[in-house]
Amino acid sequence: MLELRELEVSYGKRKVLHGINLNMKRGESLAIVGGSGGGKTTLGLSIMGLVEGTVRGEILLDGTNLVAVPEKALRKIRWNQIAMVFQNVENALNPVYTVLDQVSEPIVAHNLRDRYDAKRRAEELMKMVNLPEGRFLAYPHQLSGGEKQRVLIAMALANDPDLIIMDEPTTALDALTKVEIINLICNVRNERELTILLLTHDLYAASMLSDRMAVLYAGRILESGFTPALLSNPRHPYTRGLIRCYPNMTTTKDLQGIKGMMEFLDTGCPFHPRCTQSIGICREKAPKLEENDGRFIACHRGGIIPLLEVRDVSKTFDSVKAIDSIDLTLYEGETLALVGESGSGKTTTAKTVIGLFEATEGQMYLEGKRILDRDKNFYRRVQMIFQNPMEALSHRLSVQEAVKEPLDIQKLGNREQRESMVRHILEEVELPSTQSFMNKYPHQLSQGEAQRVGIARALILNPKLLIADEPTSALDASTQAKVVKLLLNLQEKRGIGMLFITHNLALARKISDRLAVMLKGNIVEEGPSNEIISSPLHPYTEDLLKAAPTLSANVPVVPTNNKNDGQGCPYANRCSKATEVCFKEKPKLQSCSSHRVACMNLKPEKEG
């Protein structure tokens, strides 16, 4: 029904839309989402023929190119075939006319009906959008924000258009009114079989109202796909950033922003100055929007890249398997929390990845390349924060010497440059960079200061992967909160991928994007943190959640029997849901719902 081909819009020398290609089927709802100033409203106005800039390309409505249609002919198309609900309700309504007159106006102007018939039609429309009859003769200043939005929707529906463009229809509304407007739009769409183009930064509205979603940034489409898949599994760094910024009741991880500001660039990927995985070509050439595994993505790296891949890795000590066929993927800029009881294999997994232990079986990959040698180049990319900072820091080295040592080993910079880098990283982890502090030794530091020194030492080489092994377990609650906030801020600025190891599930939910639950060397459940926290599928995860700290007087009751489970499920002897097969057969980690779960009582989803 609607197709945009290489659509470009410029205001003077400034190009606001770059080569937009989109299509919509009749009866479909498409959401264009993105930050303010990205070009969403310009896109809507260009389709309506109301944009003040220069338009190039094609806007095809049922085969007719609206860009080439004269203004006189466009006036017949507006409100009859295409209508728009404008963003600013205060400016969209005329303050000197009643709302009944204003809804009647497009009916009279475009359908050539007399005013009596037009007002009867307007009354029907306002009843349909649930505006109380007592408000029909009110003036805009006498209406609430939600009532004004209903009036604008009624005006857009006045002449039964095929396509309605809605520009931020839920902006500035309270939660209940927003839900009412969303339900109203859904009902009207179903009754009239409308085609809706939604322009919004409200991801909740987009999730409720759209079949498909396209992410617009600085005038370019960076990602598009079906709405549920795009929101649950964003593939472009900007899309992930948008979702991380958006507060909603299912979010477990603390909100994170996107570094820097939006810029309209003539060359390169528009997101590259803010992207934490950009490479040389990103600054030189704009990526094309290409299909990638069912999603359209504009990224030279194919979207968010896998940073660390652990494939069927096992580690055996004297015939005892400490970790058994571990399979994990950690993406760039993501935090994957590895949780479980003490002795479950979390630290062994970390030390195997960093190279302190050699894997007995399996392979590991860093940025797509198999890890064969852990040389100096490897340790520039991967660093580790150890559990006990007082044991991890040499008591013979001062703060300055401990933080500078990785630079000395890598032979980076001269003496003055290294000292400058030490001061900078200490300030970045919120420690003093004075000479008196840098001359201190570990025994002269508090636990929190020592942990920050350990973080500074790990970060001074600017690694892409940070393995944090219980980095807050020895800290008081206040210092722990500061360290967690510090790690999240550093991740936001640097795009660090973190493998965060903890037995504290309450902490894991605040810092992680995904959770992997370990039990006796096995991953028994893995998936998005918010979904595992709200809907755990493995009995062991359920018990961990019951035992997680809450500020209440209720003592959780969890199984305590920890017998050797033999060849079956490692949790069989402690599981209240165990069946006979659980004691005989070890379950495999398979997809079930949005998680991966190793449980004999859950049926995996069929492929496809």
C-alpha cells in the first residue's frame, strides 16, 4: 500500500533523511522509533506533503508517487486517503473553535457535505473515541491532554482514510490515560482495518500498537523487523541502547544511557561516534540496510558481535569434572552474570577463560577467532578482577606501581605517558590521583579502595572483555553499590563485555543483561535476566530465587540435601519435582520459551 524508495529530505544543506526504504501492507501497523531529532516527524510530514524541505526519491501510495503529485491534487489525498495525528496537541487544535467544529471541518472541506451532516458525523466520531458528550462544545483549553488526543484521533478518522500517521500519540500522558489511548487505537484499527504508521520514542506504545518496527537514527534506518523479536533480542547497538534507556516494570538491570550526542554525518555510519564496536570502515562508509537472519540491519559488523564464545568446554582435576561441557556466548557491551552456589564451578570457568587453567576439552573464541595462545595481545583484550583485592595486589608494589605494571609488561608508552595513564585511570575509577595516594601500599587501603585499584589495573589496557569474579563480595553495601555503578558507567562509555561472577542473585539482576545459572559444573538455565527472574523454569533457579536476600522477616525454605547425584540430573536429589528419569539421565541444555534450560520435565521447543 505504501512504499518509500530512496527517500531523502534536506533543509538547505542539511540532509535530514538519507535513502529511506520502507514498505507497508494494507492493514499493517509499522512503528518508526528513535530518539528526538532523528527525523521521525520529518518522515511523517514528507508523506503528507507538508514538509518544508526538499524531497527526493519516491513515496508510492497504491502506486501513485506523491512526490510528483501537484499540491492541488495532494489536497484531495490528504484526510481522504492519508490523515495525520500531529504530535503537539496544544498547537494542533485551534483555540477559538469548539472541538465539534474542528472535527467537522475536514468533513466539510474534503467531503463537501453540509455543516449539519458534518456535525452529525463528527458527533459519531467523538462518541467512537469515547469523548464524553458534555465535552463536544468545549474549547481546547477546557480539555485534558487525553481528551485532546481523542479529538485529534477523531479528526484523523473523519473521512475514513486508508492510512493514518500517528506522531507521538501517547507523549506526555499519564500511565492510565496512555493505556486508554492505546486501547482506543487498537479498537479503531480492528474495526476500520486501518493501516497505521506510528512515529514514537515510546517503546511501550510501539510494542502494543505495531506489527513491525524500524529504528531511525540521524535520518537512517539502522534496524527493522517484527516488533516482539526486535524488542526481546535487539541486534544493532543503537537498538540495544534505546531499550536499555527505557524504564519499564520488567527491567531488572539498572538503566544505562548511550554515550555522546546524535550527529548528522555526511559520511560513514551515523552511529559510529557513539558506537563501542566501531571499526575503520564505520567512519568512512555508510552501511547498507541488509537482511541478516530474518532481520534488516545496517551495520558493517552485522550487528552486535559475539565477543566471547565458550563451546563445550570442560575442566577436569584428578578425574573430577569441575566444569562439564560449558556452552556460553557473551556479546560486545553486554553483562552476562554467572550465578550459583559456592563450589558450582563459576571461578573455575573464569580462570579457564582467562588462561589460569587449561581446558581439558572444548574451544573458546574471542571476537570470532579461536583462542589458541594467550599472549600479550590476548591480555590487552581480556582482563580479570579477582575476588579478594588484598590477595590479588602485590604487597611489595605501591598503588602506582601495581596499576602501571600491565603497561610496563606490554611496553606501552614512555615513562611520562605511563604515569599520565595511571593518573587518568585512577580518576576514572574515582580514586585520588595525587602522588601521596599513589605511593600507598595495599595494607594502607580500605577494601573499597583496594578493589578500585584492582579495577583500575584491569582497565588500564582498555580491554574489551572484563571477567569480574565476585568483585563486591568483601565490600559493605554502600561501597558495593558504588563499585557496581562504576562498572556499569565504564561499560556504557567503553562498551566492555563483562562476565560477572556472583552468588548474589539480587546483585546479578541489577547489573546483568543475561543470566546463566551453574550447578555442579553445569549450566542448567540461561536467558535474559528479567525473564529468568520473573519466570524461572529450572527448579534450582526457583530455589536460588527463594533464597535471594529480601528485606522481610520471612525465612525461605529451600532444600538442603546435597548428596552425590550420580549420572542423572545434578539437582535430582534436592529437587521437589524430580521423577525417576531425573536420577538416570542427564538433561541437555535446550531452548524452552525464551530461555535455555537443562531439565527432564520441560519439553524443548521444536526447531523453527
